[in-house]
Amino acid sequence: MKYMGQSLLKTIPVLLLITLIVFLLVRVTGDPVSLMLPETATEQERESLREAMGFNEPLAIQYFTYLSDLVRGDFGDSFRYNTDALTLVLDRLPATFELAIASMIIAVIISVPLGILSAVKRNSFFDLFITGGAVLGKAMPNFWLGIMLILLLSVTFQVFPVSGRGGLGHLVLPAITLGTGIAAEMTRLIRSSMLEILGQDFIRTARSKGLGEAIIVNKHAFRNALIPVVTIMALQTSTLVGGTLITETVFAWPGLGQLLVQSVNIRDMAVVQAATFIIAIFVILSNLIADLIYRFLDPRIKYD
Amino acid sequence: MKKLWLLMMMLVLALVVAACGGGEDDASTEEGEEPVETSDSRTLTVAYGTDIVSFDIHDHNTTSTEAVHVNMFNYLLTNQGEDGFQPDLAESWENIDDNTWRFQLREGVTFHNGEELTADDVKFTLERVAQDETLLEHGNYNQIESVNVLSDYEFEIVTVNPEPAMLNRLSRLGSGILPQEYIETEGWEVFLEQPVGTGPYQFKEWQRDDRLTLEAYPEYFGGEPEWDELVFRSIPEDSTRVSELLTGGVDVAVNIPPTDVARIDNTDGVSTVQSPTQRVMMLVLRTDDDSVTGDPRVREAIDLAIDKQAMVDSLLEGAGTVTRTRVTPGNVGANEDLYEQTLYDPERARELLEEAGYGDGLELTLTGPNGRYLKDRETVELISAMLSEVGITVNQELIEWSAFSQRYQERGFAEMFYIGYGNSMFDASLALDRLTAEGAAGESDYDNAEVNELLIAAEQNMDPEEREQQLQRAQELIAEDRPQIYMFQLDAITGINDRINFEPQLNEMFYADSVTLN
């Protein structure tokens, strides 16, 4: 409990730093007014819009206004949609969660059996094929894989719908796209983690007392091999978020990723700031949860 | 375990096969493709690259958002290009004096909530956008001084200055008429959630960045709407939009990349239509004496060195039209003698450079945005290559749009920059306002006394014929002086399912009622 409290306290400066970096980045990279008005707008129109949106204030004042609003839970208004930025972001979370969870499930379904198999049958043809496949899976960019899956399974064979969010069918292709890279990473990790454990003394002891191979692998080795895997899964939250930006755009999936991409494109500052803040909270939380799961997996780990 | 492994292997293999196929000639690989299913469903599904911005018709300036709005809201009148202005909510209008326009409103028009349309709604709508400086469309309506209601169906619009383009202003983006009573009693927030207009389709549901659904409004004053339901989907990725079209997921897909045209046209059941847009791509050149481009011979040489038709044919795969004016047909004051015209004579270009004293070559900088317009980077690269053929060394600067835009506002480019201008006003006067001496200062520094006089006179000339002549003459002079060298007018490419008939509009609006089932 004490550890949890300390960890949560530590997140405050991290979050503050994130707000500052994001705040500066969206302002340094371009003037939203120039993106909102057409090429043919006059200087006067630009100036009055800039004034109306408060962009003429010094940066430091803009930042402190932003922070003091933030403390009250006010992330400002999206100037594209003219509504509360936080509401926009929160409205998109269910779609993104749905996609992220489905991708994780796919990643686990693929990586756990393949990782174990490849470790147990080390240096066999299977192993070669699986590790080769993992390299390929890691190397395939999301946007390419997504477009290829659409061309193959939607356009040519017409098995799944092309894009949008709807029934379970709509979820399959984006989840595979997003899950493949993570599955590849996890497969390699489970393999190497299993190999290390399988070579340890307690496994030899288990074997020498005549335990079945299935029990050794599944119960003794796998549980111990999970600890680094959980770390990676937690760290994958950020990969997942990065992946949703591309995957959601390719599949027209109405989630947080697509919202963030479009908001960055037009410098919709309030939305970019709100979205990155919420994402930061999730990344921090998932790391905390990983810490807690360690304790469950290996009672020897203590945090005091 | 074995099954899973087999499945994985098949998937990877299939992907590799699909990937290899993609590189081949599209026309030949797609011929055997299954024809797209057609149906007689009375739901029309349209795919855009972005979602609508808002239902606040005055606080956006996106053509694609307006293209959706025109199905829910009506203008007082519509601009039919060469066929002139046609009545919509207004039955008739007249220009009483230089600053006053009187309108007669159509009777018996109801909003989707049942309220009747009156002149008060018009006053409320137009005065809002004319007076509220924070609205994005304010700049295009601030010519309106006031709207005076004479009776329920009669009103006058008074302008600040004589405004010959008044009707153009009232028949474009943001010209819809809003329900005063509904907005004043319920508030803007309710209106933005549950928008109400007078159009053939009424609001049903909006899932942001996914789809907007509209349904037929049976009491529409123009008769029963053509479709039961309209669905506007937002699909940002080009290839996904094309795939949706190919699988019958959408009936209409806008902004098809030129490279996908052959693939669509070779699939049974779908096809593409090309139509001109208002966007003209151009080079803007400095004409002041301190710049090498200050010499008219150098500007002419640049023009003659660039083969615009070749760029249209290769880069745009034919989806564009060469032009020597920025004001294309369908706009008031267009000089059609300069349209579909282009100059290309690299021999003469070399001679001109020689005459200008640059026989040994010259060096200049060309700045262009990267990723803003269709094939902008490729166009700039091709221009540079063509210029180097005649001995002009080009320092190419390709920058991201927001950085480009910043320098554009500061008027901080070197000798030349590449840009594309749209024209939602359908009038030459506003299209040429950066070429008056004042408008050009610091940018092209173009200062031709005759052009300046013609353009300033046309701004407030209430005699349409004389005004048109002034504008056409100005375009001739500009084409000779070349402060701007026009490359081409961009076409819009739209993919459609063959179950429907669809005619694209020059203003890129999507009028669902003009789309019919085959």
C-alpha cells in the first residue's frame, strides 16, 4: 500500500512534465490559425481569429492558464468541434479499449503457444519457422499489414467488412493488424524466457523426480517465464497506443488514435493535450499494475 | 497446436502473395475480380476523407462539411455557374440601389421541427455571421450591414459598400438559413446536438469520425426526397475508401487518388467520374527589381520552360486542365480565352534568358508545401527539373504545410513559391485580390497600374457587363505579366457504384436529391 501511494505521488511530476512538453510541441510546430483559414484569407481575418482564440498572449501565461484550468478538470474546448475536449476524448475511449483488448487477446493467443513450442523444440524446424515469423511480424508496418489484410480478406475474398466499427466482424482485421507486432515481440520474449528457465536446476530436479514434461513446462517453467513477459505486456501499452494511431486511421475506426491524428494535423491543441494526458495516465497505470502482478506471480518480490 | 500453426502459415503466405500482386499492373490483375454487388436499397452511403466539423454552418470553412450541410439546410438562392442564380428559399430578388437588395421569401417552408420559415429567421442567421467576429465565416459575410424585415416573407439586405458579388456571397458555404425560435429557446448546444434545417434530409444520428446518418424529411417543400436515408462515412485512408467502394460498402467515394482510377474502372459495377474543381495550382513570382524574376523575360522563360500538359498527363494521370488564368469557367468574370491554354517552348525560353543576360544560367529558390495538395512535392520536383533543362538552377525548398503557411503569411518566400488557390465565391474579383498593388505588396510586389485600376473598379462596380469586361481584361494583362504562372486546374475524382447516377458539381457540394437509382 505504501509502495502504491509513493508510486502515485511520483506520477505527478511526470504528468506535469508531459503537459509542458505537449503544450510546447503543439505550439512550436505550427500556427493553428493558418491551418483553419483558407489560403485566400486576409491578414486581418487571421489576426482577429488569433486574438479571439487567445493565441496572442505570451506562452508562459497561456501555459499557466492551461494548468489552472486543468486542475479544475477543464481541458479547454476543441476549436474544430467547438466542444469540451475531455468529453471528446472520453467518448472515444470505449472504441479504442475494444480494439486494444481484442489485439491483446490475439497477441496472447498467438504468442503463448508459439513461444512455448519454439522453446521446447529449440533449434528444430518449428523453432526456425516461428522465430523467423516473429521477425517478419515485428518488421511489418501496421499501415501496410492493414491495407494488405483489407485487400486480401475484404476485397478479394470478402470475408470481413473493410472498415468502420460495428459487429465482431469489424473488429477482426484491425485487431490482427494491431496484435501482430505485439504477438511477435511477445513470442520472442516467451521463447527466450522459457529457455532460460528450462535450463535451471529446479527444472532438472523436477525432471529427475519423474514429473511429466507437460507439467514441467506448463506449471513450473511457464509461470516463472511469465515475469518478464508481464513487464513487456505493460510496456506494450505505449506500443499499443502508437499502433492505434495508424490502425484506427487505416480502418476508419472511430477511436482515440484517429481523433489524435486528426487533431495533430490541424493543431487542435486542447484535444491533443487532453488525449496525450489521458494516454499518459494509462501508460503509468499499466506499469503500476505490472508491478502488482509481479508480486502475485512471484511472492518473493517485495516492494518495501 | 498444429492447426493454429497451419493457420498462421497460411495467413503469412497469403499476405506475401497479396503483397507481391500489388506491384503489378493493376489493370491486368483486377480484371478477373468479382463484380461489385448492386442493390436497390434506398439508403445512399457516401464516403468522405474526413468527418464533418460541426453543425454550426458559420463556424467552419471545409468544403466537405458544407457538402453534407446542403442536404439539411437551404440557401436563399443557388449559384448555378453559367446558368446564373436560381431561387431556393427566396422566390425572387432585386437590387434596389447600390447598397440594398430586396428579397421575397417562399411561403409555406417548414423547418424539420415544424416551425415555419419567415424573414426573421433570415435576419437572425445573416446578422449572426455578419457581426460575430469569432466565426470562421465572418470574413465572407461582414459586407452585410443589416437585414431589415419588411413582412413575414419580405426583407432587405443592406451592405456596407456597394457589393456586386452579394448574390455570390449568399449562395456558398455558410449560407444556410437557421431556425431562430428553436435556437433562441433551446440554445446553441441543443441545436448543435439536434440540428434543424429546411432541407430534404433531417438529422438522425452522428457518431463522430465514423458516420452521420440523415433521414428523409417528408414535409420538404421541394417534394418527396429521393432517398430514405443518407449515410456519410468518414474514411481517412484513401486505399480503405477505395476498398469500400470495390466491395459495395459505399455508393460514392470522394477524393479517389489518380493511381486508383484504372483499378476501379476495370472492376464491374463501379466506375469513376472526373470533374473540374475551383482549385488552380500556380507559381507566384516576385516581380520587384531586386529579384532575378523582376525581369519579365525571366518570368516568361520560366513559363515557357514548364510543360504543364505533361505534368497533368503523368502526375495527375489526366485529372486536371491546363490554364493561363486562375478564374476558370463557371466563375463570374472568367476569361475563357485563357482557359485550356498553355505555353511551352523551351527553345524560346533559352533565348529569352540569353536576352536577359542569363546566358550562363541563373539560380533561384522555389518553395513548395509538402503534403498539402495532390502530388505537390512531385510537381515542384518536376518544375525544378524542367527549369534546369533551360539553364535555371533551382534551389528547392519543400516544407511542411504549417511551416509553409507561416512563411506565406509573413510573405517571406524568395523568388518563387508553389500554391493552390480555391474560390468558393465563384467571382473573379476576390480571386484576383492578391494582384492589386496593395494585395501584392511584399508577396509578388506586382504593380501594374492598369490592372490595379481595373481590379479596384470591379470590386464595387454594380454594372455586371462592364464589370465582367474589366475582370477579363485584367486577366489578359496578368497572363502577359506573369506575377503568377498557372500550372493546372485540379479535377476531383469520385468513385461511384453503378446502381446510381451521379453528376459531380463544380462547387463540390453533394446534393443527394440529384443522385438517382439506375
